[in-house]
Amino acid sequence: MELFDTHTHLDSPSFNEDREQIISNAVEAGVTRMVNVGFNRETIPSTMELAETYDFIYAAVGWHPVDAITMQDGDLEWIASLCKHEKVVAIGEIGLDYHWDTSPKDVQQRVLRQQIGLARELGMPIVIHNRDAHEDIVKILREEKAHEVGGIMHSFSGSWEIAKLCLNMEFHLSFGGPITFKNARQPKEVLAQVPLDRLLIETDSPYLTPHPFRGKRNESAYVRLVAEAAAQIKGISVEELAAITTKNGLERFYIRRE
């Protein structure tokens, strides 16, 4: 069984003591590909290092909305230059985060628009972070013609109405640990309606740890638990769910199957 963790942060300091073991755990669990996400001045270089070290780890690079206020002249050009690297498969994670009050909303929106524009220029898919900003995300994606490149709605948490708007703009919806939580009604209801060919799974490790490890550090091996929960919701076998989401991930990130 092949599993694709489409969003992880293996370069997180929480893995400094056992990173190689965590990556080995993922491989043993059937994870054959991972996209590590670099989202600011510190994590982009460490993400690139991981992608260059491991054949099965790819990179997404972009500027996170929480860090939008730190983006300086030249950073967009830096991201553009990294997108020429054969292991960089997306621009992200980018988006809006109205939960953490670290970057003003207008700055977040400007940085998001700039990066969508870059993605369109380069023909790269985008990875969208959206927290408490559903309407503004959809509005900006529409205004900036994000449908021309499409991408991934990372750790999707919106309603089915928002999901339909994203699907219509050529986005895949990715789900992680929350679909294993007993009280997470909306993500499960939305996942049940998402077409199989637009579905992805992820961990967002070390965050959003699935049941029964909730409250502990997440790791990419646990994407298998996400796959099992998603398969149950969709009424198919976990093997079929894994095969479909791996195929979707390869196609969405333009990764050739070796």
C-alpha cells in the first residue's frame, strides 16, 4: 500500500532528536512520498535540505500568512528562484490566518496576492492555508485567477459550500488528523461529499495529531490513520483510498511515478 503525506513539516525543531527515525517510521508505514513545506525565512532552507537528501521527499516553498509581515524585498524573487529546483512542486503554504494576530489582514492579503501572481507566472500549483478566513480566501482566489494553476486546500476546515467553490477553481481538498476526532462533524461531512479524484490526505506533522495519539507529537507515519478514517467515511477499502489519494497527489504536484 502506497501512502502520500502531502503536507508535513519534518524540519520542525520537535524532530531534531529523532528525525531519521521519524522518516524511517513513515517508510515502514507505507508512506512512499512526502511534501515538506517551508513557509518562512527559517524553514525554506531546511525544507530544501530535506528534499535534496531524500528521493521521496519533495518541497513546497512560500510565505505563511502568520509570517507575512516579515516578508521583505527580494523574498518573492528568492521563492521564484527555488521553484526552478526539480524537487520543488508547489508554492506554499500561503493564505490567510485570522486566528493568530501576528500579521495585519491587509499585509496577509497583499502577500497572498503576490504569491498567487508568481504561481500563475511560473505555472506552479499553490498550497493554501486558511484559518477563520473562508470568505476572503475564496474572494482573493477568484480575483487573482488562481484557477489557472489550481492547488491544494491544506487541512480543509470549511463548509461544503466553501468546498464547492474551491473545487470549481480546480483545487484539491486535503484532510488530516481532524477527521479522526469524534467531535469533528463538519470535516467528515465535507469529506464524504468530495469527489474521490479531488481528495488528498496529509498529517501537517508535528501538528494536528490523529486519534488515538491526539495531544502528542504528530508524524508522517500517522497518515495511515488518516487514510483509514477517510476510507471508512467514503465506504471503500483503505488500500483503494491510499491508491487514489497517491495518484491524485502525484498528478496535482506533477510528480512522475518512478
